[in-house]
Amino acid sequence: MEATKTNFNRRAFLKASALAGGGLILHFSALAKLGFDDKSQLADAPAQWNEITGYIKITDDNVVKILCPNPEFGQNVMTSLPMMVAEELDVDWKKVVVEMGPHDNVKLGPQFTGGSMSVRMYWKPLREAGAAARNMLLQAAAQTWAVPVEELSTKAGVIYHEKTGRKGVYGDFASKAAAIPVPKGVKLKDVKNFNVVRHSQKNVEGAKIVSGKPLFGLDYKQEGMLIAMIHHPPAFGLKLKSFDASAALKMPGIKDIFSIKMFEDGFEQAGFDTRSFNTLLVVVGKTTWEVMNARKKLVAEWMPAGDTKDTMGGRVGKREVTVPGELETTATQLEKMKQHAAMPANQMRKDGDPETAFKNAAQIVERTYVAPFLAHNCMEPMNFFAHVTDEKALLAGPLQGPGWSEPTLSKILGLPADKIEIQMTRMGGGFGRRAYSHYQVEAALISKKMKAPIKLIYSREDDTTYGIYRPMYTATYRAALDANKNLIAFHVKGGGIPENAIHANRFPAGAIDNYLAEGWEIPSNITIGAFRAPRSNFNAAAEQSFLDELAEAMGKDPIDFRLELLARAKEKPVGKNNEYDADRYAGILKLVKEKSGWGKPEHSQYHRGVAAYFCHNSYAAHVVDMVIKDGQPYVERVFSAIDCGIVVNPDAATNMVQGAVVDGIGNSLYGGLTHKNGEVEQKNFHSYRIIRMHEAPKKVEVYFVQNDIDPSGLGEPPFPPVFGAVANALYKSTGKRYYQQPFTSPQSEVPTV
């Protein structure tokens, strides 16, 4: 398998098409346009292949080239999405060449990687594209051989006519197929007949990654490129007052030092627009080392930012948001959350009469859970390349949603969208951090100011202290039991800085007659964003910890207790807005119970914790096996059960679940970001603790529910329940319940809100 990368534009494509003198270009609606051409005629002019996105190419020696439309940050869409095309096209996967496509929001829509949407979003369009291309090739062969198309068949990129014994590769018919109208409503394969999908395929970029080939944003270079770094305020709630760059400007290699403004007053920010600090101090020079050294010589004076007003757009419409200007401290934040938790909150869902049920309860179980801000800490530091002129702009770098950033660039740069080219590089991690394009906008503004190509680079400290964190959360769970230990009411009330994590219509909603969900929020100037299953990662941790403690109070096995609730939700559901499928939810619990040997004496040497959760259209359950090693908790084994519908690439899917497990263990045990007078206290890996290699489990066994349901999501769903499973295993290990993350902190054993 070969993976290649392209850098071509629309004009080059038209020129290339003329040179080719044939080949098939296949268009399809909704998300992508696929096409074929004769590779041999263009082998000497590779620079002419850029701007075609979402297309198929077939060479006359029957090599198929498929372009991946979505950004790649490790979830392996560069393999899985082309696999879906290849399946319906009926080609030999070994002869498929994959390329990452450039951004084109007209042909491919938003090209967004996030929300566990890539495979789910493209499942039907890409299969339809492959099926339509195969149909057109069959028609071309039928015309060439003067036989009925119904008598033809295909296998691995070859067309057969059994009656005459004729056969020909797809490349033989590509030119003629190009003149055939694209058919609509072509029948797709029965999933039981898949030959590519559901069969493990190696990562098409694996060899390049391990051999250090230039794939990532940091690898991107251009002749004459300058390096830029930003010096932002040391604390949230401060802004630039003045600066003295005289010493820094004398440093070797330094070209300029200046301040820039991200958004002008009244600028309407879109859904994924954000900025932590609006006025930034910029150092530009020849090399990264020179810029870093010069930045140390800057003398900057900061002042209180005061309350500011942001104009926000997005899905909920235009609105004004007041951002407080105070310098926040973690202890003060916790106290504020405690105060808000005692106040009336926004009712998000109510079933039955929970107030009366609690009033008449024989026993009430109540627990409060707290989690800190979390930093993404992608392995590849934030970076972006920009070359902006008066006529056009070229940008290249790691970004999850180029289609969502293009309108903002157009407004800020004063350029029409068709004069802005965004090239997508591979991302060294995303997790939601690279869905927010402020660093792309910063690079563009710096390039425009310098009138030169610019590579903006963040240091690790820049990224960790800049914001876009997972919010700080808390939630109080209450359960009412009658005299016979039956669950008669359930209440969750949660909040956060600056958003709450409550999903009111998820389990156990729908399984309890009397149910109440409430939420509240505290405004903050600390910028937040998506973080691998936004909100769900905290919600699952708190909810699944509480359900375990509740099961113990009721004298029930924790898995059996959950299954009882799910049986009720299936047989006699409460309410009409339950998000989950009780059967599928129960299915992962039964599967993980079986595969882990839950309750069997041969596993008695382990302290076992279980948790399950539904989010992003999929279901995940984990059994964590913990031991105490050198006086510290260590997760030695994990059993995972996943229902995400059809698994396109089983090995890659297994790897994704294993990564989520390790990530979840690390964040639950060690992750935490605190502030003192607005300043981040953890600035790099020496103080912001992440899991180490030797702390990862020795074994993570992953099992998928086998069904024919269309693929749902996988990047995020396995992550949230890990937190709860770890907390429940810790209780078995230590005899203490853990209510505050990270669980290894001294405060984690007792509620503080």
C-alpha cells in the first residue's frame, strides 16, 4: 500500500484533464466527487493533480487512486474512508493508492474530523460513489463488447463476460466511462458480501510515520519562510499595556516585533472561533531558536483586561456574551461552584414526582463529584503556515475543520473564499484542540503584516497556558430508596466553569419513574473547548461511580444493577426523549461481563471496576483490573466491549479503543490544571502529569458487538467510561470512594463542593 500527498489547484486540474485526454472523472452529490484518469499520461506532471478532492483515479495498469476527504489526526480515516469506496468499486485493495485531499468546502462540505462523525457521515456517500463508478465502468465495457450490461460481472478491478470469455481491467474502459451520465440509486452491496470493509487493513501512512517522513504541520516548509512565536499575557484576565522590544530586536535573526489584534470590536465569532487573548505580542525571525531567545528579552507590561463583550454567532444565533475580567484562582472557583450548587438551577428534565419520592424515602444516597480543567497536550505542538498577499492566501497545517475556519479567514483578511487555499497536513493529535482555528488566524494575520510566508509555532508552555481546556465540572447525584432498598427516585444537579456537563436524556433517564436533571454554569475568561467526548467524559465518570455506590447500598452486583435498570428502560420506558437504545446498552454490559469473567474466582487477585456509557451514537463498557504496585494503583488489564455498528477496519478500531483506554486512565489518575490569580500553575509535562509508558496496562482486550447497523462513532465513545471504571476499581483497591479528579491527588477522596 502506498500513500501519497498532493498540492494542486483547480486550474492545474483542468490542465491535467486536458493533458490526460481521457479517463473517468466521477462526481457525486452531498459530500464528495470522485473521478478516474489515466495516471501514466500524467506521471511526468505530478504538480497538476492538486485540487481534485474526493475522487477516484484508475490507471491503465489498473491501479486505483482514492483521495481521502477528511483531516487525519490518528483515527485512521485515511485508510477507513477509502476502504468504503474500494468496497463498492470492487477493486483489489493492494492496488489502491491513497492521497490526502486538500480543502474544498464546495466539493466536500466541511471536511470536519470530530464528534466521531467521519465514518458515520461518509458511510453512504462514499459507498454510493464507488458503486456508481463500478456501474459506469460496466456500461462502458458493455458498449465496447456489444453485450448486455446485465451479463457482466466484476472482481478485484476486472470486468468479466463469461459467455464470451472476455475480460478487461477497469483502466481499459475509463475513458469511455467518463462520457456516461452518473447513475443514481445504484444498488449497494449487502454487508454480508464485503471483501474490504470489515477486514483489517494496515494504516496507509504507517511506514511513512515510523520512518519520519514529512507528513505533519511542523514538517511543512516553503522557500523564504520566517518563524513567528507569540508572547501572550501570563494570566487570564490580563491584557497587553505596553512593551519594550529594543533588546530583543538586536538579537540575531530577528526581523520584527509587533502587536496584533485578533478580532476587531463587534466581530461576530462563529461556532469554532475563539481567542484567549485578543491583543498578542509577536516575534518574527529566521529560525525557531533565534525567535525563542529573542522572546526572552521582551519587556512587557500587562494590565487588567476588565469585563469584555464578545459577539457570538453559530447555531444558536447572534448574541452578546459578557466575559468577566477577574483573575481566577482554583480555590475561589471551587467555592463559587459550591455556592452555585446550593442555588436553584435550570431544570433540564423531570419525570414523575421526584420531590415527593425523596420526601418519603427511607434512605437517601447523595454524593458530589468534581473534576478540574484539563489540557489537551497534543504531541505535536500547535503550528500553522500562512502566506497572505493582497490577492490570495495559502495556509497549511493541522486543523480538524478547515471548512469552518474559511469564512472567518475571509472576513478577517478581506479576501473572497475562492482566493483562500487551505492545505491539510496530518495532525499529531487533535482531541478537539485543533477544531478551534485561532492559531491559523494568528498565522494569517502575522503573514499579512510581514508580507512574507510565516510559520507560527507554539512552545509546549504556550499551548498549555493558552486555554481551550476541558471545563471544570461538578455534579451532585442523589438517589431515593424505599424501605426494601428499591430505587424510587434519581436526581442529578451539575454545573461547571463555564459550562455544565449534564446530559439529561441519557441513562439512567428513562429507567426510573421519578427523575430530575438540573444544570447551572459560571461565566469565566478561561477559554474552553471540546475534549474527546465533550462533557461526556466527566458525566460518565460521576454517573458510573455513583451507580456503583448505589448498587452497593442496595446490595446488588454493579453489572446486574445496571442491567435491571436497562430492562426497565426497554420494557416500560419513562419519558419520550431517551437518547439511548436499552438493548444495545445492555448488550455491551453482557459482552464485557462474559469476556472479563466477571465474578469468577480466578480473577480474585485483581480489584475490579466496571463502567459503561452511551455517547456519540455508540456504546462502550470497560472492566478495569487494578493491583497495588509499589504502593501505587496500577491498571494491569482492561476488558472493553464496544457497539459502534459495522466496524470498517477491525485492527484500527481496536487500536483506537486501546488508545482511549490508556488516555482515560492517565487523565483520571493524574490529569489536572489549576490557576492562581489567573495564571496556569502547570506549564509543561514536568508539572502537568500524563500517564507514562510503564503505567499503561499490560493488556487491553477489545471486543466488538457484531451487527449490521450502519457505523456510528468510535473516536470518543470508549473514552468516558474509563474514568468511572478506574474510580470503581480504586474503591475495591483501597476501600475508599474517590470523588475528585485526579484520583491520585490528596483531595480526591472527599467531596469539596
